[in-house]
Amino acid sequence: MHVCHICDSSVQGDYFRNIAAGLTLKGVRVSLVELGPGTPPTWLSDIPGVSYRSLEAAGKLQYPLAVKGLARFLRDENVDILHTHLFYSGLIGVLTKRLHRQTIIAMMRHHTSVVRMLGSRFHVRADRWMAEKADKVLTVSNAAKAYMLDVDHIDRDDIEVVHLGFDFEKLSPNAEDRDPVRREFGFADNDLVIGYVANFARGKGHIQLIEAFEKIAGKIPNARLLFAGRGELDEVNAAVAKFSPEKIILVGWQNDISTCLNAMDIFVQPSLSEAFSQVIMEAMGVGLPVVATNVGGAGEIIESGVNGVLIEPNDVSAIADEVIRLSGDPELRQRLGRAARKTVTENFTAEQMVERQFALYERWLAKK
């Protein structure tokens, strides 16, 4: 079996590493493809047999060439299944069917409402079109599947759910990581660090968290806010500029997400739209108490009051109130953090994710 995963952006992350490692152990030949110009993941040499290539499509004008190049690769390398991730890779993957029909095109949806929130009519229509034209469709939560059927009205009854899974040996509480990283970011030992990890994009809730932090900082003088993630937004920069420099810290992208998370005391996920929210799982994996908006698959992971706290999206007061409540109850934070880690380590491991995907691949090829 030869499976190719293609993504709009980098395949450096742990998701692709876990997939590549797990499938390779099962005897699957794995190829990784980036749509845009990129570089091989740093871990590639650790997993013999996994190949990498870039389609070098730096912009939309190069997408037709990317379709031809991808179709040629699928044919020449006898790829059995092309597993796509994110919008443009899904679109290009489905378009290759016009040039090469032997490979099964499996499109994975990692979003719910974000295309409707931020995209044009073209994006909304193309999103539905590719989901109906792909040979197979997967998504990352039951909530995302329901959205596809009930809101997008996608006309198919074979959408599969594969929850994301993680390596919780890497994502774990680590007291040794905590102090050095906090010192690196300029935090004192007694600071209460509230953290969020997400790329800076509209709909991710950065503004709502900053607005809530104004109330939090008024109640908790030693509160600090830590943002990690790629990119920047003018509106976020303007909101951050209203605070003194030591109150809100933007540290950019962090390759070692576990170490960064271990520097936090409370994790807040304020996003307005998600399909599953990988970062919730990562925060729970290191034993953090999590306050998260009830969007996408968050309710499939968190039982509010038991292993985390769920709030409604775009509710600035709720963010502030829950963080203030947790800040004053260290015992509750510890209890929620322990329960959070127990939940994810029992139900959302990388091995479980790989087993689910491999079983689907075998079923699809048997039917073919």
C-alpha cells in the first residue's frame, strides 16, 4: 500500500510525524507532499522509507501546474490513496481525478464554519464541491461531520470521523521545563501565566482573550498573557499595545510546543470556529486546566467542570470570569488538569488514530 499525504503548508508537525511513523510500522509506503515551496521535515531521516516533495506552487497561478505535477507523481509512483489536508490541497487533489483516476482521493476536513466566516462565495462553493467529488471524505470530529451534513448540505452518507491522536510521551507534564522557559519569557515565579497557542488569523479569538485579559489583570495583578503562533494581525498588535510590554508576551512559533505549554498555569482556547482543536488536546496532555469555547469537537473532549471548562464562543465576560475563578482555586486547577490528561491519554493517542486510518485504507482498497 502506498499512501500520500498532501498539505497546503508544512508537514513538519507532530501530526504528520505520527501518521508517517505509525503507517510505516504497518508496512505502508508513505509519501508527504507540500503544495507550496517547502523543506523536508527535520524528523524525516528518523523514519526510513518516508519520502518528501514539494509541488513548488508559490501562488494560485501555479496551481494548474501543481495539478499536473501531482497527477504525474500519483501515476509514476503508483500511489493507492491520496489523503489531502486543508482547502487548496483538497481542491488540487480532487482536480487530479481528471488526469488520473486510479488513485483514491480522500479529502480530510479540518474545519467547520471558518470558510463561511472568512471566505468568498467561491470558497464556500468549492468547499462543498470538493467534498462531494472526492472519492472518500474524512473529518476530525462528530461535530464537524454534523456541520458538513446540516449546514453545508453535502450530499453523501459515507463521511468518516477520525479523531486526532497524539504522542503523550512527548506531550506530558514536565516540571524541569517550566522554570527555564518562564525565565526565558520574562515571567516571575509567582506570575499567573494564561496561555494560548494558535496562528494569528481572524476567528481564532485572540481579540476576545485580550479583551477578557483587561478584566483579569484588574483582578489579578500578577496575571500575564502568553501567545504563541505564526503570523500577525494588525488588530491584535493594536490591542496588545494598550498594555504595558510585560503583561502580554508574543513569542512567535515554538517548535517544542510541550515545553511552551508547561510554562503556563491556565490554557484558554477562545476560538470562534474549530473542527476539533488540536491545541486543546496538547494542553490537556501536559495537564493544564483548559477553558475552551464550545465549538467543533470541544464537547467531544471536555466535560465541563470535570476535565476542563466549556464556555460559549465570543463571550468575553465568561473567559474572564472562568480564568479568575480558576486563578483563586489551585486545587481545582490541579484536579481539572489531572482529569484532562487522563481523558486524552486514554482516548486520543497517536496509535488509535493510526489504527483508525489504516483500517479505512484497507477497507477502501478492498472495495476498489
